Amino acid sequence: MKKAKHSKQDIDTPLSPDNGVLLYAGIFILAFVMRVIFVSQWEGLPYGKAPLLDAASYDAWAKAIADGNWLRATAFYQSPLYPYLLGLIYKMVGHDTLMAGLVNALLSAGGITLISAVSRKSFGTAAALITGLLGAFYQPLVFYAVPLMKEALLFFLLAAFLFFAVRAFDNNRMRDYLLGGLFLGLAVIARGNALFLLPVFYLIAFIRFKRKAIINSLLSLVLFILCLLPVTIHNYVVSDDFVPVNYADGFNLYVGNWANADGTSSYPPEVSTNPVQEEIDTTLIARDRARLQGPEAVSRYWRDRAFTYMKEHPFDTLKLAKNKFVAFWSNQEAFDNHNTNFIRENFDTALKVTYPWFGVVSVLAAFAAFAEGGRKRRYVVVLSAMLLAYMASLMLFYVTERYRFPAVAFLLPLAGAALPAAGRLYREKAYVRLSCSLGAAVCFLILALQPIPSRSISPPAFNWGLLTSMYADTGDYKKAVVAMNKALALSQIDAGFLPIVRGAEAEERLGNKAESERLLNMATELFPKASGAWYYLGLMKEKKGNLDGALKAYRKAAETGSRYTNSYVAMARVYWNLGKPAKSEDMLKYALKLAPYDIEIAKMLMEIQSSRRR
């Protein structure tokens, strides 16, 4: 009996001989090696050389932080933790995206190891091994360990939170509560929807330990708040406004709840999907339509619009809730930023040996939840409650692949327990519970097979179009033209205007100026309301010395996109070259009004004003 008791203690003791060190080391090494291989391959792909959307925004923000710009000019719009981590890396080793990828790989592999430890504590060693293998080869977990994005960090923080939360629910120790609160606080700074896990954490603790959990919970809550406090203070100091973490929540709520929403990432046409321009657009719309100033007021404007829509269209809101539920459980992915399946199919990388199916994990987890619901009820309840809280956080807003994938932190321990539980039930001849477990798995298989809204699936033409821009950014102009032609051959409309104008840029660089101008004119004909198409046409004319033609194109860009700051900066440049400094100054003043925190525009304006005074 003493030996059995000692073994049980060993599982909880970090340095004991029977704590699974070899198992965890093996899982960590396997997961880390998989990600390191993909990191090295990613650096050779156009995606690695030309960061996309959120990754580009974080990269620029991190470089500014590394250069000493620790305070932002206004409250945080995007969640700040990852850019500051990235900025610290750049400060230490320079602008090294490979090193940043290795740190992401380390975080991802560490998170999988922690999840395996949760699985071992909850369901045994066999479950932990399977959990580790599932996590090591799960495609989104491998993929999002690489781009300059916050997903790997968020997954690690949620895994660490779950690890200490499960321990706290076992022994009610203060240390585990404190560490749980710490990692959850950091997770909220990485992405705000992690806040939904906070009430679940303390509610489970109170149900299990009643009044004995109050002191530990309060101390943990204090530490949680202290994590957020520096961010809140920063926001108040720079904007004189109360923004606890960031102020994108109002617009994100609106994206998931407006007339043309589909439950996934369906942006209104007046707002750019580029994070930097998105902040400008959402701020100016709130100011122009409701005369609201300040970050919190901007968020409240979009939040109120979303709640008004939900109140006035209850049946449509229910339909959206159904779409979000399906999108959460579907085996299909609502892609956001990157189409991982497209990359897997068109490039030779480690992704080819991963499995991309969320449905595999969800079906296995559903089976285990019923199979272990009696014997390991406490752990099943904890994992299920955390999962449901995270799902609720997405259903209030919207569901995409990279928003959904952290949920596997709560699914993987259950998924790992499925096969061992099935074997145990068969050996015990517990055929009723085995049948119920299979029934649950079939239900989730049916959910996994449900299609998500077609608008959420990025078509091949769009993905080839993205490659066009990336090849142009990295100077590989021949490949840019090839990618553009593939995109246009599949669908000109799905490709959009951007690959056409970037393909035109590539043709010009290759010396094919007539073809370049033909493409730009085609872009403005196909997409007459695309500001970017007119802007690039203006650039082409400006390079040729046709300043009047360039000015006309830039004006058209400004008309079609009133908040397109590049067009006003370009007009300022042309007016200056035409000998009209007053007009140039007016354009820059308006551009700075649109983007009041743009340092480069402010510098240009100061230079022109200084030159005029001389």
C-alpha cells in the first residue's frame, strides 16, 4: 500500500523518478523538431520573407519596440503581449525572424508537453503519449508555431493555465492558484477572449472546495489583475481613457454580428482587413458618424451597433449562432490570414506529414468524455467546462481557424484518452457505456462533416493572388507573374485587384512596361471602386513622369477610399514636384488627420513646413 501511495505522489512531484520525465522529454523533442524543421522551411517560402497582415503588423510593431518606442501613441488596438515579446527578441538578437520562429516553436512544443502532463494526471500514461503524438502532428499547431503571430504564445499560456488549474482542483494549493491566475492573466493580454475562462476557473474551485477555496481564489484574482495593470496604465497614460487591454473588441463583436455576417470573418466593406488600416477605419467611422473620440468610445460605438443588430434581428442572430456553432465543430477551416491547406498542397514542407483535421480531435474527445465520464468525472468536467467557455467566447464574436485552434488545449487530453478508454471498456465488457461513447463520437462526426459558409473558404485564385504580392515583395518578379497568371486563369473576381497591380509592378520591373500598364488599366476596369488599383496606376504614371495623369489616378483612389492615406501622401508628393507646396502641405495635413499616429507622415509634413519657412 505504501508503494502505491508513493507512486501516486511521484506523479505530482516534478523531480521524482516516476513522474514521466522520459515521456515528456520525448514528446517535447518530437514536437520541437517538427516545428524547427518547418521554421527552417518557412524561411525559404515567400510567406516567411514577406509577413502577411497580422504578422506584418506585429513585425513592424516589434521593430519599433526594439528601437526604443516602448509606449504607443494611443491605447492598444491589437493585443500587446506578443509584439512586446517579439520586440524583446529583436532587441536581443536583431531583426531575426528565424530566431522568432524558433521561440514560437519552443512555446508550441512546451504547450504540448504541458497538455500531455494534464492528460497523464487525468487519464494515465497511455493517454499522455497519444495526446503528445496528436499535438505534435496536428497541422494548425505545427503551422502557427512559425508565422510572426501570437497563436503559439497563446497556446502555451492556455496550456500552462490548464496545467496549474487541474492541479489546483486536486489539492487546493495556493501556489497552483497563483500560477493559474498568472498564466491566465498573460493569456488575456495575448488575446482578450481568454477572459471567458476566468469565471470557470473560480466557479469550479468553489464548487469543489467551498469556502476553503475563497482565500486562494482571491489571491489568484489579485495576481491576475496585476498582470493586466501595466497594460491598463499604459492605455490610460497615452489616451486618457480606460481600456483594460485593447479596444478592438467592439469591432470584433460587430464583425460577427451585422447584416452580412456569416459567423466567420466577414468584414464590412468600409473597413480594411489590414490591422493598421482597420484601426484607422474603425476610429474615423466612429468619429464621423457618431462624433465619438477616444479608444473606449470607438469600441463602444461598434459594440452598440452589434447589440442593436442582435436586438432588432433576433432570428438572424439565432441563425448566426448556428453558423458559429457549426464553424466551431466543422472539420472544414474558416481560414484567416493564411490558407494552411493551400500551403500544405503546393509547397514541400513538414506540413505534408501533419494531419489537418479538427474533426479527428473532436470525435476522439467526445468518445472519451462519455467513456471516462464516470471513472474520471472531475477531469472530464473541468476540461469540458473550459472548452465550452472558450467556445462561448468565439460564438459571441466569430469563428476562424486561428481563433478556434487554441481550443485543442482542452480537447487533446480527452482525445488522448479515447483509445485507452475504449480498450478498458471492452475488457470490462461495459458494452452500454461503450455504445454511448460511440454514439457521442458519431454525433460529433456528423458535426465535423457539416460545411461552413462558402464565403469562409478562401478560393485557390485568392491564394495564388496572395503569392503574387509576396513574390513581388521579395523581388522574385518572374514567380510573381506566374502566380498572377494562375490566379487570373482560375478567377479574376476571386483573385481580386491586388495580384493584378502587383503583377503589373513585376512586369514593369522585368522591363515589360506596356504589359504593366495594360494590367493596371484592367484592374481599374474590373474593380473601379478599388482604391489600391487607382493608387498603383498613379504610381506607374508618376514613374513615367506623367504627373498630371498620376494626380488624376491618386484623386480617384482618394474618392473611392476616403480613408486611404497613401493616396493623400502620394498627392502631396506630386503637388510638391509640380511646384505647389501649399497644396502638398494640405494633403499631408489631411493624411495626418486620418492617421494621427503615423510618424512618417508627421516627419514629411514637418520637412515641408520647414522648407516653406526657408
